[in-house]
Amino acid sequence: MSPLAVVNSQSTRTLRLSWPDGRESVLGHAQLRRQCPCSQCRAFRLRGVTPLVDDRVRLVEVNGQGYGVQLVFSDGHQRGIYPWDYLLGADF
């Protein structure tokens, strides 16, 4: 299921997703960066290491990929494509 609306707020450093079933997800930029689903970040987490991310990191681009979004962060990280299901069930 893809969201009806995706709003990236620089002032609050959040990504807001409005889902067709009425739910809304509000995800912080730094937490999104820490939970990046790319293979490199996932490998860190599997080893029990959380990637070091400055709390001031910002989401600077949101690029649709059909089944999700590629997020580009102010620290230059842009490898992760976040599937809609991953973001819908996000508890981070």
C-alpha cells in the first residue's frame, strides 16, 4: 500500500506519510537515517552496531521508486530505498 501524501518538513525534520486507511506516520529524519534498509546499514545492525548519525541530519530529497522511496540525506547517504511496507510498519 502506498501513501496518499508524503510531506518532508525541514523545520521539524520529519517525514509525514498519510495512508489510505487513515493512519498517519511521522518519522524523524535522524531515525530514518539510522534505520536505512541499504545492505551496508543493515550489515551494521546485524552486527549489533547502530550507524552513527548526527541528530541534525536532514532529509534533502525524496525520490519515488514505485514500491517505495529513495531518501537522500544531508550527510550524503543515499543508498537506501525504503519500501512502503517498511515505512508503514515503522516503529522507530
